[in-house]
Amino acid sequence: MKPLIAHLADQDVPCPACGYNLRGVTQASCPECGMELVLSVNRSGADFYARALRLLFLALIVWSGAGQLPGAVMETTSAWEMAGKAGGGLSFSWLGYIVSEIVIALIVLVFSILGLRATYQPRQERSTRRYALSILIIQALSTIFHIVLSVAY
């Protein structure tokens, strides 16, 4: 009996491509998707890459929510207060902020697409998608909040 078939005889191991449980298979291919199976000691770098991307996404979520939103409020109120004291008109300081938010959102989108392509296990793909979506939502809310404050004052 081949080592791969012997290993899968009594082990619950998911298929790297589709997540199908390979316990008890009699061939060196997945019965669900047909992927050729190889027994190896080290795993592909996809798991490490996906984990690193999730940590990056988590850091961006914290940075966006905890740093950008309060910073936008302080920047907007102080810019409009200074413009009002000087008797000035409309301040466009928020334009740079919006451009930076759009650039950050595009960078996150690119990393999200790369991260989703790099993950092969369905559970990891779903969690990576959730992280990416959370970042984009927080960025959008932060930008909208900043625009509303800029226009309101």
C-alpha cells in the first residue's frame, strides 16, 4: 500500500483544493475535484501567506477604525475652526484625506484579491474575504464621515 493511501486510511485530511474529506480514499486523487494528491512533509506556502495577509488586514482594520476616524474628526474641526477665525472661506483640507483614503482602499483591494487567490481552503478563503470586506467598509465609513463633517462645518 502506498504511504499516501495508508496515511489517508484513518486520518481526516481536507483536500487542498476543495476541502473534501479524503479519509479512506483508494486513489492518489481527490474524488470530488480530481486534484492529484502528493504526500509531503512541508505544506505549501499558501497557509503562511494567508495567515500573514489576515494579520495585515487586522492591522489595517485597527489602524483605520482607531486612528483614521478620530483623526478625521480632529482635522476637520480644527481646519474649519481656523478658517472661521481667519474669516476665510471654504477649506479643502479634506480633499487630501479623501485621496489618501481612496489609495488605501485600492491597495487593500489589490491585497484582498491576491489573498483570496492564495488561499485554497474554503474556511480560510471565507475569513480572508471577511477581513478584506471589513477593511473596505471601515475605510468607506471613515471617508463618508469625514466628508459629512467637512461639509457640515
